[in-house]
Amino acid sequence: MATTEQNTNQEQELNQEQQAENTEQETAANTASGDEMSELDKVKAELADMKDKYLRQVAEFDNFRKRNAKERIELMQTASKDLMIDLLEVLDDSDRAVQQMEQSDDVAQIKSGTILVLNKLKRVLESKGLKAMETKGAEFDVEFHEAITEIPSPTPDMQGKVIDELQKGYYLNDKLIRHAKVVVGK
């Protein structure tokens, strides 16, 4: 009987050991899947956070782009405001000169008044960065000059140089804004 009891005890111990192993395996499996789930939840939360940050950055950049475009349009619309205000003084002087021309027959007085208005206009434009190009006697350069015609040069040293200027060229803040129209010696 002792052997039967021993066999039964051994079987019970084996069953208990198998149950313990099965429980450990289930616990390990549950723990592994729980870890996987918690890691998956962490990754999902991090992804959602990154997506939110990305969308906010995109929206912020879009707002910046729109604000910048609006400011640029406003700047272009008002860029010439200062120039126009300064030119209004010249316009007022021109109106006064016209009134004076209608009332006076003195050509010298009309001439001097017109020269004063022209000089004031030049000063205003120069103060805004406009500069006339010096061309007479200069070497012809296609970057700055537009040749209207060529004529025989009066002296050999004037060949390839500007003999006459038909229309002035201008720079605005050292950038060419209009080519000078010139006559070149050949």
C-alpha cells in the first residue's frame, strides 16, 4: 500500500507541478501580452502626440506664410507713399509756376522759376536714391547703354565711345533702372 500511496502522492505532486508550470506559463504569457499592450499604448500615445505637434507646426507655418504675404502686399501698396508726399511739394510749386506764367510776360522770371522747380524735383528724387548716369565720352557698354545709332567719330580716340546722349540712364540705389539711349562713334 505504501507504494500505491507513494505513486498517488507522486502523481499529485506531478499534477501540482504541472499546474504550477501551466500557471507560470499563463502568467508569463499574460505579462508578456500586457507588456506588449502597454508598449503599444505608449507608442500610440507618442504617435498621437507627434501628430498633434506636426499639425500645430503646419498650421503655425501656414499662418506665418499668410501674414507675411499680407504684410508684403501692404508694403508694396504703401512703398511709394513717402515719395508721393515729397513730390506733392514739387507739384504745388509747378502749379504756382503755371499761375505765374499766366500772369507774367517776363521770360527771365518764368525761366528762373521753372529751373527752381526742376532743381527741387531733382533734389527730391536724389534724396530717394535716384542717380543720373554719366555717359558722354564714356566707353560704350551694352550693360548700361542702348545704342540708337552709330556715327563716324569726330576724332579717332572717340571710336567705341558715347558721342551724344539722347535719353539719360538712371540708377536707383546703385541698381540700373533705365539704360541710357546714346549715339556711339564708329
